[in-house]
Amino acid sequence: MTTRQEGKAEPKPNRKQRREQHRRIWTDNPGLDVVHADAAGIDIGNREHYVAIAPSKSEQPVRKFSCFTQDLRELAQFLKEHGIRSVAMQSTGVYWIPLYDVLEEWGFEVYLVNARDTKNLPGRKSDVQESQWLLKLHTYGLLRNSFRPTSEIRVLRTYWRQRGEHVQTAGECVQRMQKSLTQMNLQLANVISDIMGVTGQKILRAILAGERNADKLAEMRHERIQASREEIAASLTGNWRPELLFGLKQEIDRYDFCQRQIAECDEKTKQHLGALPERAKEPGTPGEPSPQKKKRAGGNSPAFALDQELVRITGVDFTRIDGINVMTAQTILSEVGLDMSKWKTEAHFASWLGLCPNNSVTGGKVLRRGTRNIVNRAATAFRIAASTLRRSDSYLGAQFRRFRTRLGAPKAITAMAHKLAVLFYRMLRHGQEYVDRGQQFYQDKYRQQQIAHLNKQAAQLGLVVTPVSAGIK
């Protein structure tokens, strides 16, 4: 017979006991091999950072530091005093950048991890538990370090991204100019391709100077403009509304300001590229490749010889790859850097770009097909370059058109972006030059593959494929 006291349920643990239980969950040894013995985990925030170290190293294993520079240095000093060598933190917004720079300056091995790899945090989430969870995962080597280029490439990337923002703003100004002209029924954009070209700028600035005679404005036409003077004069007959002219003037002023900002970015980019060392050709690489037609850099290209600078610091000419011009090459290099040894193989590089299949398979059944949804400027540049191959009379152009017919445009663009990324990796890693074999070579190669496939199928059916002479219809 059991007594009433024996049948009572155990009392619930109080707050102190629950905290001790949670502490054991985070710090107890789960039976894994220790990879980073002297590790720390940092939960990044806007106002404060929480730092967790092993309880055996300090009586207060979790500390809170503010985000001011002096506090970041105190954080680094705290880690040094307790023998920490490796630190793991999440890439939260841009709040991690100042702390990353301080820790890198102090000589720590910093792991910048993706929040996707640490999101399965058991229990109630808090800043303290987040830092302890990072510490535990990093101690047993369960976190992957994110790629971050060298300081020289980060400087170049900042200049190039800033330039891209100004180019985008200038494009928006042009769109608003066209809107103002359309509202005044000035159809200049319908007769000339670029209203900010030589002819367009002369006409717009003359309008803002007070000229209203359509014939006089049409006389500013450049000789290479296909539209006649009569067509331009007809397009410049409209209603001159003062409020729309005021808006047009402000947009042109803003456009001029953006052009000055772009020129300043170009000057900084030129100086920084000039300070980078020249890359010598590796032994065994072929000499100068056969000359080919030079590609247009585009209307937003810098004023200096960017292509020559890129060849000097990389040792190869990426513009030999069809679809990649000097602007695309500069965008990719400013994102991935010059050291391709960060990725073991070209497959690792394509996977980092998000250009590889990411199929979800369970129980032998494919649940999802497709690539990872990531934001990568280099991958975007490769995709844009791949989309330009539709009309290319080259080996890659013929391959893209076949992919597009078989897979559709979106998948074909991704497949060709993967191909371009592989070529880019091989050129930069091994110093190899790309030589285009032409559209006809690809078509002949594809024809031979189809013939071999038909012969194999016919042999399985006990048949023989006999080629038909060209004269028989």
C-alpha cells in the first residue's frame, strides 16, 4: 500500500534550478571531437554584443559589451586574457563589420557564419543562449566559415559598388526626364535612341536655356543620327509647361552631379588598381593568344583603360569569353577577389555562387529541384552575361541556344552562367587563356554525339543505321 506522500508528483524546479539545467545543456560535452578548444561565440546586435566562452575559463562565461569602439577593444582584450584563439559570429546586417575588423586586427581567427546554419536553436531564444549555442557549435567544428575577400579587394569592391549606385541613380534621372518630356508632348525619345547622347544633351540644355524654336533645336542634330531634322523638329513641338520644365532642370542637375560622383569613383578605382601588384604568367602557359575583335565596354564604362589594368593584375583577358565584357569582369573580380584557392575546385566555386542544383531528396524521392535562393552579385553578373549569348555567333552562343530550346530560358541562363563561372575559375586559378572554337565546331560536335547515340540505340534493337547521301531527298 502506497502512502499519499509517495504518490505526490515531484515539485517543479524553480528559476535557479532551470537556469542551471539550461547551463548544463549548453556546456556539457555531447561526445563530439573538439576542433576549436579555445573558442568563443558572439551574438551580434545593434546596441550590444554578447560574448560566451567556456565556463572552465572564467567564472563569468557570458559577458555583454556595447558597440562603441572602446568597448570592442575591451571585448578583444577580454578574449585575449582568457586565451581565446577562434571566434564565431553571425553575419547580422552590417553590425558585425566593425567587430570583425577589430578582432582581425588583434589576430583572432574569425568565423563569419550564416544564420541558416545556426537557426535550429532549441528552447527559448535569447541573446545569452544564442552566444552559447554558437560557442558550442564552433567548439566541435559544426560551423562553416563564410567567404570574405582580402582587404585590398574589399576596398575595390566598395568603390565599385558605390559607382554602381551612382549609375543606377543617373538612370533613374533619365527616366524622369523622359516622363517630363512626355507630359509636355515632346516625343524626343521616340526619334533618337539616347536622349543623354550628344544630340539629346544639346537639345535639352538649349531648352532649359530658353530656346523654344523646334527648327533651331533640330539643327543641333548630330550627323550620325538616323532621324531627319524634320522628324526631330516635329517631335519637339509641344506645350512648354513651366512646372515640368522646372522638374526637367532639376533632373539634369542631378544627372550632372551623378556623373561627377562617378568620375570620382573612377579615379579612386584607377588609383587602387594601379597599386595592386602585377601577376606574372605561370610557367608552361601559352604565349599571347590570337587576336580577336574587341568588345564594347558599354556606355557606363570608366574613362581609363580598365581592360589593361585587369589583364595586368590577373594575367589573363576575361573578355575573350563570349558574353563577358570588361565591366562584367570588373564586377566579378571585385566580389570574388584574385585568389581562387579559397575554393578547392570549380564545382565548389559554382556552388558558392548558387549556380548548382540543390535537390532535396528524402527516402529516394526528390521533393524539390532547383538552385539555392541566394543574393550574390557575382552570380547575377554571370547570369546577365549568359543572357547576352542568345545572338552570339560562337561556341557558347550555339550551346546556349540548344539549352534554351531544350530547357527553357530561365534554366538555360542558369546552366550557361555555371559554364561561364567554370571558365572564369580556370582562367584565374590556372592562368589558362580561353579560345573560342566557333559555332560550326559546336554544331559538328553535337551532330557526332547524336549519331553515336542513334547507333547505340539501333544496336540495342538489332538494327543498323545507314547514312543517307546528301544528294538523296
